Amino acid sequence: MDFGIAASWTFSSTSHGKGPVDGVGAAVKSRATRYLLKGSTEQAFLSAEEFFRFTHQANDHQVMKGDLEPNRPIEAFYIKSSDIDFIFKRTLQKRWACLERTNWIEGIQSKHQFDPVGVGKIKCRRTSSDSYSETFELF
């Protein structure tokens, strides 16, 4: 609703139903693991920001796409927790404060597909292709 686009959440089991973004994450972590295994303890990442800097540097080379537009193979971004806290307090905290905490999604651990169907309503299915769904009102 905030951005005027449809949204849904699909949670997959390990190694099932993954998409390109999971491959990018695996490539980033694999490169970092190889770097750490070759190095000394002084080269270890001690913070998320250090991991980001390594990822950014390790992928800081440009390639040419089919239309000859230069781009990086993996773009990495770092968002400070203070920025996230600020956005949370400015937008979500007020919204969440007015929600009753009495309605729960029953059997949530057995559901893997969640589609909003209105303000405070969510349709849940066991799998993304399951024809049976349950709708829960959250407030």
C-alpha cells in the first residue's frame, strides 16, 4: 500500500524454489569465505560494515551489458542500523502501535506463501501453488 505495488512473501525450504537473489548471496558469501580461509586472523571481518566494504571492493569492476551499458556484476549497499531505526520510528512504529496483538496466524510454521488482500488481511497457503488458502484478519 505504501508504494502502490502488489507484494507477497514466499518462504522456501533450503535448496528449494530459490531465485537469482539467492545465487547472488551465495556468490558473495563464497568469495568472502575463500578470502578468509586464505588470510590471517587480522583479515577477519569484525562487523557488517567490514563485510560490506570487502564485498564492494571485491566486486568493484565494471562489465559491459548487452546494450554496452557499464555496470557492476554485484551491487552492494550498506544501510546503517541508525538509519533503519529512524525510518522505523518515523513510519512503522506508529502503525504497529495501534495493532492489537490478539490475532495470530494459526499454524504459521506450516505456511510458506503469504499474500496481503487488504489492510490487516493476509491470505496464507501451505505452498505458493496450493489452491487451498486461509485468510486471517490481523486487527
